Amino acid sequence: MKKTFITTFMAAALAISFGMTANAQETVAMQFSAVPVGASYAAKAGIGFAESTLLTGKTLDVSAGYMSYSPSYTPSSFMNIDAEYCLNEKISVSLDAVYGMGKEYDVYNASGLKSGTHKPSQMMVGVGAGYKFLDFLSAKVNLKYMTDKPGPEASYGAFGADVAVDGMFQVSSNGKTVAELGVFSLGSKVTSASGVKFGIPSSVRLAGGYIHDFNEKNSISVLAQADYYLHKAFGAAVAAEAMIADIVSVRAGYKVGAKHVMPSFASVGAGVHFAGVKIDAAYLIGASPIANTLAVSLGYSF
């Protein structure tokens, strides 16, 4: 029964996403929603599926962060908060929010006179729920609303949804594999002032990885992720993370960017975890506009 439900659940989501591909636009709006704003997430080139609380056994995982995005090109900053709580061994709920601010610029009227200033902003708020069907298999749904205000008279909004199945499989006494299949940011289109419609960065995602535990306090993870975007673009990422003494994490990754969504970049980062408190940082390396991006976050989990 559970297997049938999961199969039907994912088949419906994938059928809807591929059905939208035929009418997909070549360009997209709300690109900021694809920016990996969490520090541990950014340090692994945007791969974060292996951190599901339902599969890792955590009860609560909450964090808040700040990202200085593209400081040498078009300076922006993002603030984010993420929280996931397991109501019991089977059910989790989550809340996440991102707020972005761009560099303020002057606004001029039709006569060429300065009429004021405008500071671009973006926002995304999401709520979600997860359910663990088996000890090694869970599903999650996240509903989100995005807004973008690039100009004083330009304001856009869109709804999106993430639907995915995550697995964590013990393959040996000290090794396990992780996997994810889902659709992300599947949602409504944005209509410009001229009436042109643009999709949001919707994708079908397949991800997997291997986690090797040397002992209870030291491990290494190798992860990979591929996204097929419905505007007919492809993106991929690989990453690795080493946990040392169950206190220090060292991370690195590389993302192959997708057209109209995110440029390619390399990432490095580290974190310190003690008594449930975690401090993480990440640095993104690449060409403009992503060069010199820095992210930091503070969190707590148990």
C-alpha cells in the first residue's frame, strides 16, 4: 500500500512537470529562488537533501543566516531562516523564509529629473510537511510564495511547490547511501508589464550520495545532484563533506550552472558544531555575478 502510494505520488508530480515542458519559456523569473542561501547548503554547491530530519533522527533543526551575494558585481544580500521539527517519528513540519535586498538606485521621471530612489527586494516564504513511510524512506511537500520588486512600479509574485521522496539505505556496517527524486519550484508563471509570461526555475531533480562512517565521530560524504529545468536547461552539482571529531565540518563542491538560473561556481566552507549549536560559513568562487559571495549561519539542532 505504502509503495503504491509513493509510486503514484511521484508519477503524478513528474507527469505534471514534463507536461509543462512543452510550453516552457526560454527565460525564467524569480531566479533568486535558486540561490543556495544557507551556509552549509551553499558550501556543498547547493546540495542539501541528505539533511532531512526524519531520516537523520533529529527532532529539531533550526538556523538563521546571512549571505552577501555578488558583492563585486550587483551587490545583494539575503537573510534566511529555516526550521524543521519532527512531531513524532513519522511526521515533520517545516518553515523557511528568505528576504533579499539589492543595491539602491536613482529613479528618474519622463523629463529626466530624479524622482526618488528604489531598493530592489525579493522574498520567499515556504511551509512544508514530511512523512516517513519506512525507516529508510520519506516524502516531503513544501509550498512557497515568492515576490520580486525590481522597480518602483514593478512587482511580481508566484506560487511554487517542492515534492520529493528521500531515501537513506544502510549498505554496510559503516556505510550508507542517500537518494532523492522530486520536482522543485513547480508553480505559476509571472506576467511582465508588457504581458509576456515567464516561468519560475522549475526542475526535475535526481540526487544521490554515499556516507562512510570511520567511527561514531568521523565520517565523509560524497554527493551528486542533477536538475533538468523545464525551460529546457540542465544543471548539476557534486560535493564532499568531512566530519572531524563530531565537531568540525569541512565542505567543498562544484555546480555546473543552468542557463537563465544560476552560473557555474565552486564552493568551499566549514562549520563548527558543539552541544547542538552550529556555526557555518561558505565562500563561492566563480565569475561574475557570483564571485566572492560569502554566507554565514547560526543554528541549533538535537
